[in-house]
Amino acid sequence: MKQNKRVKMFCREGKYLKLVLVLFMCIFSTTINAQESPISGKVVDNAGLPLPGVNVHVKGSTKGTQTDFDGNFTISTAPKSTLVFSFIGMDEVSVETENKKNLKVVLKPSSQALDEIIVVGYGTKKKSDVISSVASVKPGDMTKVATSDVGEMLRGKAAGVQVSLNDGGPGSSSSIQIRGKKSINGSNEPIVIADGIVIGNINDINANDIASLEILKDAAAQSIYGARASNGVILITTKRGKTGKAKISYNGFSGIQTINRNFDVYSGEEFAQLKREAYRTSNGGVYRPDDQVFTPLELESVQSGKYIDWEKLVLRTGVTNNHSVSISSGTEKTSIFSSINYINTSGVVPNSDYEKVAMRVNVDQRITDWLKVGMNVSLQFSESNRPNVGNILNNAINTSPLGQVYNPDGSFRYLPGGIQETPNPLIDVYETNTNELNRNDIMNVFLDINLAKGFTYKLNASRRSWNYKAMSFNTSKSLSGIANSGQGSGYIRFQDNVEYQLSNILHYNLNVAEKNHFNVTGVYELTSSEYNDFRNSASRIPSDILGIYGLESAFLNTPEIGGNERSLISFAGKLEYDFDSKYYFTVSGRADGSSVFGANNKWGFFPAVNAAWNVSNEEFMKEHVPVISNLKLRASYGKVGNQPQNPYQSMATATQRDYIINGVKVSGYVPGSQLSNPDLRWETSTQLNLAADFGLFKNRLTGTVEVYNTDTSDLLIYETLNANTGYTTKLSNIGKVNNKGLEVTLNGDVFKTKDFRLNLGATFTKNKNSIVSIYGKDADGDGREDDAVGNLWFIGKPIDVYYRYKAVGIYQEGENIPLVTGTTLYPGDIKLWDADPSNGANPNPDQDRVITSKMPDWFGTFSVALEYKQFDFSADIYTVQGITRDNPFLYDYVRGGSLRGVKNGIKQDYWTPENPGGNWPRPRDGNDPPYINTLGLQDASYIRLQNISFGFKFPESTLKPLGLSNMRLYVTGSNLVTITDYQSYSPEKEIYDYPEPVTCVIGLQVGF
């Protein structure tokens, strides 16, 4: 009781104490204010023009103001204070106030953005001096995306770069295409170069190790890489150790993954009615009794109302983890950067998971003033598991909801509805598996020698190896095992690839009379690789005990072995000149000799030239057009090459044949189907690029506009031969493809104060792809080159198209339905578009089929980044417009789209006599509605909230006692919302593909 009185008394005394402290602070504040005095001034730029909106604040306090429209300001400060002046696009200035009453402050344009060093072909350059098409992506923006796929991190980050999903499963990667599709049978993927070494995949690099990433888009930037550069080049530079005390950084996140879908399937009741309608159609329009429509298992579900939700049983909530730790340290002589990255993901499909460990060590050693040596070593190990059937999600959707999942003993029922065509999709989820092991290691050593003033030599030697092992097994209880009398099957596969690269690089820089700057680069490079592949497929393995390791006891083993070697030798040179940072000119060329070409055309030469005018550095611009803070006009023209994806394509093939001679089997070879072509040569892309880089309002608004025109000639195409020659194909150089496009990049600092910053960005890309020529033949004499209809190649149309009839409605009762040979049409069937109704009712394959492009009209991104004190927010909205995709889920029987009442599928408003307004054909038992595949083309345009992130940076006052340099807590969501009319899990993939998941994570960044 006494203790409670003391507490109350203390609280009352505390109130008095607080009151005294408030009064004291008021008196103290009055005293301080009395000591402060006002200071006025004016802020101008280096041309003497006033700057409105400049932030003026007293260093070490929260007091601040802004300049008015005429650049004037007034602020009260103590006698000895420091005023800090900051403005977007200008260098920050600090001014001491002691004994000063009026100030004139001059702010100069910030050189930070334009003086940013970026990587170009075999060297580096200030961003202000780059005159070719190079897009730089900030690593900090990439790592905000919650994924382990570096390719996916690039989506929407650079105009002209289209990223699409290869596979959404754990550990998967994306496809990257730069400025459209240029090759028909050759590769369309860019090459990826990390620290000067060509690597196999962009995911061979840990995103947290990237110091800079540049994308070379035009021929002038790519030509010095010549071979394989026709599809673009991605240059990655990894982080290096820095002088000073050791710094430890951690970046990691953990979260969950789910799946969104843009369609509905038939519920149990709806599917039962669909099946009744299908049987009704084949029964003269009269419903049959349920016991004649449904199997006993199905009828039990219909009568009890207990239906199966297969998707719920097949899918789960996935979990993803990604943790990276790096250490950077260095002295004047030695610097080291090392890192380790661990990734673990459990996919949304049961038994699908991925685990990866990546390690890196970068070492730099200064031997003398003229010699530096270094080494980069990276190792990656990964393991993935996945059910080895590609139709898991498809089967989960199209399997009938009528029946029973389990047998009485709890095992999976083979035929849930008693129908042979719809087996239990859960069986293969748990009774099949493919285990994949990957090891990837890259090691390169280099030395830099300063031969003389401005003259350097670099030697870069590397070895890259990749090893792959896959073990796939279907148990005796799997669907294939059941079909093979209860015996297992599978395969085991080993692949390895070793590549060596040796680069000799000379640089010479020369300045003449201060304003004339010359740079010369010479390169001599050797590359060789060796690839091996072995696979053994086994069927009818009698026991599951050893899994695929029991293949020795298999009834049939089928071994396959393959391999190849290839080499490349290259000479390259580049001469760069600029006068007073105003006028730029570059000429470059590269000669490549490749072993993959015919004996008569091993070599290719790829020259390029580009020029630029930095208009903003002219005096008349500075004096008369101050609103333009940066303006550079660029033009380039050049060639780059592409080679076949596989060696030996210029040679004829041979096929193994087994013979019985004297009762003994012997093996021999006969000529294969491919004819040799000793004249096979490089596929060449020639590109013209025109561009303007600009900055307005002191670089508050910056951007780039580019237009390009690319002709790819001597296409690598498999030419069909007359069978009378004994061969059916030959890889030839024929035809031409054109890509022309427009790219726009905009970035604006809308607000920037001490506590608040808002940045908006946008990209726009439009590419038009068309075939200019294929075989050059005009057999019908109409003066126009003939199309290659069998390959779906049409002159003047894109490389990838659909060519099929077009549905325009549903026939109604009482309507005059035409007679079609071989097909009887009824009310409820699909009505086709007829280009010329006068030529008869039969669909004309030459006139009535419609060509539809598979390529988008345009794609782009809108991004926003906001910072307020310790809080940050960013979001990216990505869109692809004008793209059409074929959706087999809408019409294919195997996919569940044919309305037979056997398989479930996407719910449609189908036609019945009672529902004549239905836009889908009438269900029918036994066969598909005629021309139902014409309904498969859908608009796959979409708008997606690609990424959104919220973060909080802990203040320095909190971190300093803990010995931390920085700490940020963040929450990120990826692929959260997709708006599209395409009915699938993803507008980029088919139903049966593993879709990209919706990912939500919480992460932490810490620096010691």
C-alpha cells in the first residue's frame, strides 16, 4: 500500500518535472532564436539564370526552406552554421554562414549521371561518351525482384529487351530477346559475357554479385564481338574488393508462392449437365437417363453431390528462400571480394523443389606500378526434383470431377470415374520423379600491364565447365507402369561441356592539344569447346527397389551417345575519336573464323561505324537554350554474325543400320537425310540505328529515343530437297528477314527534397518483324515471290504466325447451313469466315485461312520509386499488347476443350436449343465439333503488376551502436496481379506448362 502511494506521488512529481522542463526548453529556444540572424541570397546556375525550388537547409538540423521563382531565399541561422544547397540534376553545394548576410550561390549541373562508368566492348567508358546503343540496368533495381532468375529481373528494365518465361518451375530461367527475332533456324538468344568471359546462361551469375550490367543493342556496340553477337550482348561485371576495412553484407528473403488463374472450370454440377448435353446431341436432341450417361462411380457423385477438386489436390503453397553473404576487403596491393549464395525453393506442385549453392572469389593483386594480376573463380551446385510428366496442371483441370480419388485401402484409384481416358492425375505426381544435378564452374586469370603512358595490355584466360546428371524414374505404380504390366521405366543421362577462352587486348589512349581524344583497341581471341552427352533409356524394370539404378535388370536398354567439338578464332579492332566532347566518331571491325561452317567459308568480317554530336556542349546551346541540359544525337551502321547452334551442320549425315551376315548381327552406316554444304557461311545482320539522348530542366527529365532497321541475310535455313537426290534436307544460306522498331526510355525526378523523392520511369518498345525473302522463287509467275506455306513462312509477314480458318459465329436453327464435303453441319456448329462465298461452301485452304502474327505490337513498362525519410516504395507495371496466342485448352480433346463430356475444361457459354446465344459449339458425344480449333486463338495482351516493394532503412543513430553500416527491412511481391483475356495460368504459357508463381517475401539487407 505504501509502495502504491510512492508511485502516485512520483507520478505527480513527474508531472511537475515535465512542466519545468517544457518551460526551460521554451526559454532556451527563445534564447537560441534571439541569437539567430536571417541570411538572404540568390541561387543561380552556371549560366547565371535563377533556380527556383532549390532546397536550402541548415546542416545538422531540420530547418530548411526553398528558393522562390526568382531563385531568392531567406533563412535564419546561428552565426556559425553551414547551409546546404541541393537541386535535382545539380551538384550539392555547402556554404559557411559566418560573417555573411547575403549570399550568391552557383549550382553546376551534376556530372554524376553522365560521368557514370559503364562497360562497353572490351573496355569501359563514361556514359557521356557512349555513342552506341547501350542500356545500363542498375543492380539495385534488379535485386528488388523476388526471384532467383536474373533474366526475370531484367523484364521491363530496358527498352528493346523482351523477357518471356521458359518455365515457371523452381530453378527455371527465362528467354531473352533483343530487338526482335532475326533467325529462323538459328539461335535468337543474346550472348552473356561476365568479366570478359562468355558464359552459358545468365543465371550462372549470382545477382547480388553484379556490379554493373549493360545490354548492347545496336550493331556498332556488338560488332567488336562479331560471332554470336547478332542477337545482342549482355555484359556483366562482378563486384571487386575495395581498399579499407573488411565489409560484410547480407541480403536474403523468405516467402511463399501461389498460383493465379484466369479462368473457371466446370463445377461438378455443370460438368454433369455438359455430359448430359453431349449425349443428348447424339440422341436426336433427347436427354438420356442418367444411368445411360454416367458410369456407376460418376453416378454416385452426381447423386451424392460429392465432387472432386483436382486442382486443390494437385497444388500447394510453395516456399522460397534466398540468402547471400559477401565480404569485401582490400589494401593498396591486394583486394578480395567473396560471396556465397544459397537458394531453396519448394514449388507449388508437390515433389517439385530446387536447391542451389553458388560461391565466388575475385582477387586483385598489384605486383608493381605497371603490373596487376587477378583471378575470378565461381562455383555453382544445384539439385532439382520434379514429377516427370509435363501435363500435371493440365490433367488437374481436365480430369472429370465425378468419381472417387482413393480406393477403400487409401491408395490412389487408377480410374476415378471408371473411364479409361481420365486416369488419376495424382498418381504421376507421387509415382514419378526426375532428379537433376548441375555443376558449373568458371575460372579466369588475367594480368594488366601498363606498357607505356596510355598504352595497356590485358591477357584474360578462362576455363568454364558444366556438368549435368539426370535420373528419371516412373515406378510400377505410375500411369506408364500400370500400362506396362506393373513395371517401371526411366532414363539416366550425363552431359558435360568444357570451354576455353584466351583473350589478348591492347588499349592505347592519346590526347592531342587537349581537345582531341583518341582510343585504339585491338583484340586477338581464341575459343574452343568440347561437349559430351550420354543417355540410357530403360523400360520394363521389374522392381522399384533400386529405382533407375535397377536399369541393369530392365527388359530393354537403349543407349545413346553424342558429342561435338567447336572452335573460334577472332581478330578485332576499334578506333575511337572525339573532339572536345562534342563530336564523336568510331570505326570497328571483327574477323571470325569458325569451325562450324563449310570448308569454303570459315571466315566472316563484321565492320561498323558510328558517330555522334553532343549538341548540349555547344556554346550556343548553353547560352540560348538552357532548358536543354543534355542533347546528344547518335547514328550507327554495322554488321554482326550468327552461326549454327550445333557443329557439323555443313556436313552430310550417316545413319546406323544393323545387318545379319551369316547369322551374326553387324552394324554399318548408310547415307543419312542431310546433304553436305561446303559453302555454308555466316548468317549476317546489318543494322542502322538513329538515336537522341536528352535531358531537360537540369536533367530532371531524361530520356532516349531510338529507331533502328535490321536486315538479316544469308539465313541459316534447312532447305527441303527433292527426295530423288537421296537426301531430304540441306542447311543453306537463303532468304532475308527484316526488323524495324522504335524504342523510348523516359525517366523523371518529379520531386526531390531532403526527406522526400519521387521518381517516375517508362519504357516503350515497338518492333515489326517480316520475312523479306525465302527461296526467291516465283513458280506461279505472278511477279511475287512464293510463300513457303508448308513451313508457315509468308513474304511480308512475321517469322512466327498462325494460319488457320476463322470462326465468325454459331449456326442457328432455321439458318441456311451450307453443305460441306465430308462434314455435316447442324445448328450449334461453328460458322467459318468465307473470303468469297460465290466459290462454294467448302472452306478454301488458300483463300479462307487467315494469317495471324504471334508477335506483340508493343510492350513497355511504367515504374515508380518513392522515398520518404527512412521509408522506400517501388513498383513496376509491365504490359504486352497486340499479341495472339493459341490456347489448345479451348479446343483440343487431350486438353479438355472439345466438349465431349469426357474431360473437364474451361467453362464456356456453349450453344443449346434453349441457349441459342451461346458463343461456343454444341457439345456432342463421340467426336469433336467441326472446326473447333478455330476458337483457339486468343488475345494474350496483358497488364501485370510485375513487382512491388516496401522498405524501411534503419536510421544511423540506431545502427551505429550495433556496429552496422546499414540495415533495410523490406517486403516484396512479384507477379501479383495480371489483367488479361487469355484463359490460362499465364498469358505467356500453355495450361500444361509450369506457370510462374505469385511470390510474396520478406527480406533483410544488412551491412557490417
